[in-house]
Amino acid sequence: MKKLLDIKNLYTIAEDDHNKKILNGLNLTINEGEVHVIMGPNGSGKSTLANTCFNSPKYITTKGEIIFDGEDITDKSPDYISKKGIFMSFQNPEEIPGVSLANFLKTIRKAKTNEKINIASFYKEVNEYMDQLGMDRSYAQRELNVGFSGGEKKKTEILQMLILDPKLVILDETDSGLDVDAIKVVSKGLDLYKDENNSILIITHTPSIIKNLKVDKVHILINGKIVKTGDASLADEIFKNGYKDYINEEN
Ligand SMILES: Nc1ncnc2c1ncn2[C@@H]1O[C@H](COP(=O)(O)OP(=O)(O)OP(=O)(O)O)[C@@H](O)[C@H]1O
Ligand SMILES: [Mg+2]
């Protein structure tokens, strides 16, 4: 199996507080075609891991490396990493006044493919995705995320994911605050996206999204390190018992 993401011995500190050690020798390998889940207590470093994969300026990598699709991306720009094929769903997507969702989707597709877009077939594709996701087509004409509810923003992100067709999707608590119907939309979107060549990394505290997916591996992240890896049953164990057994091991 081909390794898609290979994180080796990663140490990360906060940009605005160099004494704040967050990731602490983290190792993680995701192969092509796999679905991985990361769970862990609040503050254990899950969002930091997601942001570090994108080389967010908020964090500094002090040791280790991130190999993605055969290339060291540890020091590459977020823009480069996105074009290379990682898509991240942010906890709070930004509002962009003056830019319609349709235009935004066109821009990101163009930036990714570097090809001229056939407008008619592009809108047909967008409309088909919106229909499949049960999104009202009129959203395409609204300003990106402006006045969108939390759930609508998440649906819009799933649409962006489908338009970009990345190699790896990282979802950081995409399910939090979503009603049951919106969760179905996210699950449906992941279903439409997933094939044997691409991979998903889901960060979550709840069973809602992962129960509809075939999960290959579940990791427990505590104090900036993966302390346990298992199959889907490990998530069930955590939902039932919490982290106490793993936290004790660490302390
Ligand atoms: N810029 C920063 N400056 C100082 N500390 C930070 C910074 N960013 C993150 N941290 C700290 O690093 C730790 C890990 O944060 P992170 O957001 O990665 O946790 P998390 O696992 O995603 O938690 P949650 O489940 O609550 O989302 C926390 O203690 C947080 O306060
Ligand atoms: Mg987080």
C-alpha cells in the first residue's frame, strides 16, 4: 500500500508562546484509500496537528517531518500544500463578502487545475453536487459564508471539497454543532468523495460522522502524542469509557 501522509517524530510549539510545547514526538501514517479517526481530550493537540499539516503560521515545527505524497511538505506554504492535494475543513470558516460561492468555487478549481474552465459544464457539475447534497441551488449566488448558519458553512465546505477533489481531507470537528440532517449531508459528501486512492482524517468527539464510514484506524492523541491505535472498536470503547485509562498510562 502506498503511504499518502507520513508524519515522523513531530514536535510543535505555539508561535506566540515558544514555551508551549504542543505536539510531542507524534508519528502517524495514512495510506492511500484509508479512513483514519483521531480522538483525544480537549487541548491534547488535535487541531494543532491538523494546522501543522498545513504549515499554519500559528505553529512552529521544531523537530520531525511531514511527508505527503512522496514529498517533504514540512516547510511548504499552505497554498502549495493545498494545491498538492490536502483539504482541510476549518472549525470556523471565514466569511468573504463580495465573492459569490459560485465564483469562489470557480476560482479554487482554476487555481488547482491551471486549466480554462468551461462555465456551462462547471455550473452543471456544481448544480449536480448541490442536488446530491440536498443544498438549495440559490446558495451558489450568495456571498461566501456571509450570514450562513454554522451548518450551511459546513455544507459549503463539503461542496468545496468535492470541487477540489483532494488526495487527503482533514476534518477538524466538522460534526460539532450540526443537526442530524446536516450530518447526513456531510456523510453523503464524504461518500461521494471517497474512492480507493484518496484518504480521510477525521478529528471528532462524537460517533455521528464515523458511524456511516468504513473506518480503518482510530488513534488516541494525548499530550501531543498518539498513545494508542486500534480499529473502529477503539472509538466505541472511548465513547463508552472516556480517556481515563489512557491518561493514567501517560501520567
Ligand atoms: N497559539 C497558542 N498559544 C498558546 N497555546 C496554544 C496556542 N495554540 C494552541 N495552544 C494550546 O495547545 C494545546 C492544544 O491545542 P489544540 O487546539 O491543538 O487542542 P485540541 O486537541 O484540538 O482540543 P479540542 O478538543 O478542545 O479542540 C492547548 O492547551 C492550547 O491551549
Ligand atoms: Mg481542536
